[in-house]
Amino acid sequence: MPAPGSLDPLLEVLGAVDQGQSLLDGEALEQRFALTKGQAVIHHYRLGKERLDYVSFEGVDTVQSHDPGASNTLWFQHVAIVVSDMQRAAEQLMPLVAPISEAPQWLPNGVAAWKFRNAAGHAMELLWFPPDQGHSRWHQDDRPLFQGLDHTAIAISDSDRSLLFYGVDLGLQLRYASLNQGPEQERLDRVINPKVAIHGLSGSAPFGVEFLRYLSPSPLQPTSAALPPQHALYAQILVKAAAAGSGRLLCDPDGHHLWISS
């Protein structure tokens, strides 16, 4: 639950377009967040062609903040923003955020990445793709500095179990898989000697979900199931999946929350 206005400077620099607010209370609040009192204000933004919401609550008991832990903590989740110039983008954001990565990292596959936490504590990542990597939409002419959202990444404990949930139950398709390790990944995550099994899935839209299965060091508790909605680290993945119905709040095998909409 971000403090009012705490994300405004970052959203302005990102070029996010304010698309108004929605207010939830009563039955709608219980359905979306499993809360029986108070109300939720959902602030809608568009970055590129993708939607990004943040939520603040009124009349709901506050929750003491926790140390978010390292990237291999199972409640870890970030949203990845594609940029056309990594160094310039990172320099613009550095005064507004708390870095996770030591500095932007150029990975062995040619992709550049930089992870940080915003003023509300949410983890985010900047990504830059070389011409032979990433979706074609990231390589069009006249690209803005901050282009849009590529995926949300979640720490998981079991790749097969998560692939079954997202691939079979929700009907998403596996798009890529890799094993990330080495000094660049260590500086990116600030985790000692990381070895990360990566799987990326998406539906008909290019925005997807990326699994981060830490083979080394081992995943840490707690899972996202421990996060109440009014906690700053709480997040929902917005999914349109005909096979899963609509207007449903789900949890994946590691407790990450999903809102299934029509």
C-alpha cells in the first residue's frame, strides 16, 4: 500500500499515462482482495500498450513493513520495463529509487538489465534487448526511452509445478527457457553465486509471466501467501484467461496472487 503520491515522480519520469481511478468496497472489495471492510482505490496507468495499476486502501488496518529479502525469497516479484537506452534510463531513475543491482548489467546473451525498488518498496527492472532478442515491438523506429512492460517475474520453488498451473490450468504458452548464472547475474541480483532456471510464458498478448527458480542459493520463505493486500509487497498479476473464468482471485503454487478478469 504506497503512501499517497509516493510513486508520482517515478510514474512521471516513466511517461506513464494516468487513466483515472476505480473505487472498490463491499462485495467487490471482498471478491478482489478478500477484505470485508474499508475500500480500495485502484489507480490506473498505461505504460506503452500495457496496463499498470497501484492500489491504496482506506479504512483498513495497516500492516507493519517487512524486510523484502533477497531475490530468491519466494514472495519476490518485479515488473520489467523495456527501455531503448539502458544507461540513460537508469541515470534518470537513480535519484528516485533504491537499487538492487550494483549497476546495469550486460548479460552473456546480450540483454542488459537493472533491478531496483521504487519508493513504495515494489521491485522493478529495466530491460534492454539487442536486435536479435525480445519481441518485435521493442525494435520499431522512433522508440521512446521507456517503451512498455515486457513481463512480471516471480520467484518460484518448483518449475514443473508452476508450469502445470500457468500452462495447463491457465492456458499460457511457454515462450522461452534459459539458465542464468555467472558474475553478471550475481551483480544483478546481489545474490552470491546464483544459478537461476528461467521460464517465460504468455497468452495471446505479448506481456507474460517469468519464473525465477533459484537452484542456487535455494529459495527462501515466506511465500506471497503471507502478504495481506494492504502490505506494500502485495501484488496481483492481471490475467485474461477464458479457461479460468472471470472475476476470480487465485493464488499460484507459491502464493503469488492473480486476478482473473474478462
